[in-house]
Amino acid sequence: MKIMVTGGAGFIGSNFVHYVYENHPDVQIVVLDKLTYAGNKANIADILGDRVQLVVGDICDAPLVDKLASQVDAIVHYAAESHNDNSLQDPSPFLHSNVVGTYTLLEAARKYDLRFHHVSTDEVYGDLPLREDLPGHGEGVGEKFTTESRYNPSSPYSSTKAASDMLVHGWTRSFKVRATISNCSNNYGPYQHIEKFIPRQITNILSGIQPKLYGTGKNVRDWIHTSDHSAAVWTILTKGQIGETYLIGADGEQDNKTVLEMILRLMGKDPSDYEQVKDRPGHDLRYAIDSTKLRTELGWAPQYTDFESGLKHTIDWYANNEAWWQAEKAAVEAKYAKQGQ
Ligand code: NAD
Ligand code: TDX
């Protein structure tokens, strides 16, 4: 089997490429990645060779996508503009990559009758009320997202991801593209860009900068280790039912303040040594995934069930790989400073 992995030089995509390389030696991989600010050839440099090729290009480049699609059996589609804060500054690249890019890939999948897996996010469902505001502290029905939840995106990022999911639905039904969709919760782990919450705070502390918490930090994210996400995507690609959507999550709900305090403590700092900064406009309150369908129908289960130990490994990785992030740190922080964050 030969697969095209779009966005395979980004955080989650490169983790998936490593996962397949290590666990499925019969699979050939061609990574199509534009190497935007978020893509980094170094993420997969150690495995480039006979089995893993990198093609630097845009998923909106139809002739290039057509040529590559004619040589593979499946497309696993990760490439996207992925950061909410950036989408609030300039939505246009989000429309280009997330919507036009997905359309371009679907057309190629249709032409060559390829298996297509679309990697999406829980953010397409909008947000949930905080548990403290729910009767019985949210232990009842409706406390988590399921595949029945209504699409209700909040930001330019999540609305373009929602649009891309809808394109997959349309192409599956009308053109019989053999597609599946997964909507995953917040990933953490090595190789995540330092603009994102967890790596930003770890690298702040390593750089002697005070960590930055948006608003009060009561917003809840449902954290999953990126390796568990990779295993889930492989399971869906190989065992999932065509036309189905699977939600991926590891029951990892934590509020941002708790996560930040945990990072500070694990790094030997005073847990209250952070700064509260301007909140994100339209900031989603809580995400939570019900992954029962994936677990019971396809037999997937997460391996990283202890968030604190996963976080400890992630802190160690950033501490041991300063060369990977150091050059970008000042520019990332300057951009946030301009936004009052
Ligand atoms: P990332 O920003 O780290 O990486 C995105 C990659 O896509 C980069 O390598 C970039 O160069 C590439 N890319 C962007 N636009 C492209 C284009 N037009 N053509 C070719 N390549 C392009 O993102 P990530 O956090 O690894 O997310 C990957 C996917 O997973 C996205 O689709 C995202 O919506 C989804 N997702 C992310 C999370 C999360 O917590 N980060 C959770 C659920 C779903
Ligand atoms: O400095 C910060 N301080 C802070 O409090 C940053 C960068 C973020 N935050 C908050 C905002 C969020 O509530 O932390 C939370 C996590 O923020 P991000 O890392 O930006 O992630 P989020 O907006 O939740 O989206 C992520 O998960 C879903 C990914 O970036 C998306 O690509 C994915 O779809």
C-alpha cells in the first residue's frame, strides 16, 4: 500500500508518518507539505528515504495533487492552517488551505477512486457549557460531543474545518468517494509548534519568560497524546466504515489554569508564577469527546492515560530539543505581545 499524507511535516501529521513507518513496514508514504511556518522538514528528516518521500507543494495545486494521487492508494489529509489565534488576525490562508485544499484533494480522490481519510477537529461542534454550570456538574446526557452533535463552529479556523467536513460529506454521497472523517480533541506531545498553549508555556519557562494564561483559565480542553491520535487514524483508515465519522478522545478534560500550574510545578517553579493576559475573542469554553463508537466498533483505546506523565515527557522533549524551537521563539512572542497576549 502507498499512501499520501498531506501536512506530514507538521505536528500531528509527522507523528502519524513516524507511527506508520515504525508499525507498518509494508506501507510506502509520500508526504505532500507546503512547509508553511508550521511545517518543518526536520520533523521527518530521520526517516526520509526509500519508504518515505517528501514533496514540497501546496494541496491547492491541482496538477501536482493529480500527479501524486495517480501513484497512491489512499490519502490521509492532515494539511491545514491550524491555529485559532492566527485565524482571528487573518482568515484568508484558512479559506485557501482548509477549504480549497480539501476540495482539490477530494477531486483527485474521486478521479482515481482513492480511499480518503479526512482529519478534523472537535471544534466544528463549537463549545459545551462548563461542567460547573450544568445540573449535577454535567454527569448526565449531553455533557460531551458525539457524532450526533450539531455543527456550530466559533472561529474562522473551526468554521473552515467545518466547511471541509461538509465537502467530504458531499463528495461521499454524490460521487461515492470512499471517505471517513475523524474529529479529534486537543493534541499534545513533541514537535508541536510553540505558538500553541502547552509548548508556548514550556518554552516560555525555559526562556525565562512568564507563562501567559488567557483570561481566567477556566476554559477546558480534552487533551490526547498525539501518538494515540495516530493509532486512531490508522485504525479508522484500515477498519473504519466508509461514510462514517469517528470522534477521537482520551477522556483528558483539564482546565487551562490547572494545566499551566501542572507545567510550572513539573518544571520546579512556583505554580502561581504566570501572567493573566487578554482573553481570546469568542473563546470556546469547553470541549469534551465521547469516543465510545471508535472504542466499541473498531477496538481502539488510548495508551497515554496519565496526562501528567505525558506532559512530563513533553516538557523533557522541549528541554532536550532547544535547537528545534529556539530560533523562532522571539518572533512568536513578539507577535503575541502585539496582540496584548
Ligand atoms: P500544524 O499547523 O502543526 O501542521 C500543519 C501542516 O500542514 C504543516 O506542516 C503545514 O506546512 C502544512 N500545510 C498547511 N497548509 C498547507 C497547504 N496549503 N498545502 C500543503 N501543506 C500545508 O497542524 P497540526 O496541529 O499538526 O494539525 C494537523 C491537522 O489535525 C489539521 O487538519 C488540524 O485541523 C487537525 N487537528 C489538530 C488538532 C490539534 O490539537 N492540533 C486537534 C484535532 C485536529
Ligand atoms: O498562550 C496561550 N494561553 C492560553 O491560555 C495560548 C496560546 C492558548 N491559551 C488557551 C486557549 C485555549 O483555551 O489554551 C487553550 C489551548 O489553546 P491552543 O493551543 O491555541 O488550542 P485550541 O485553540 O484549543 O485548538 C487546538 O485544538 C483543536 C488546535 O490548535 C486546533 O488545531 C485543534 O483543532
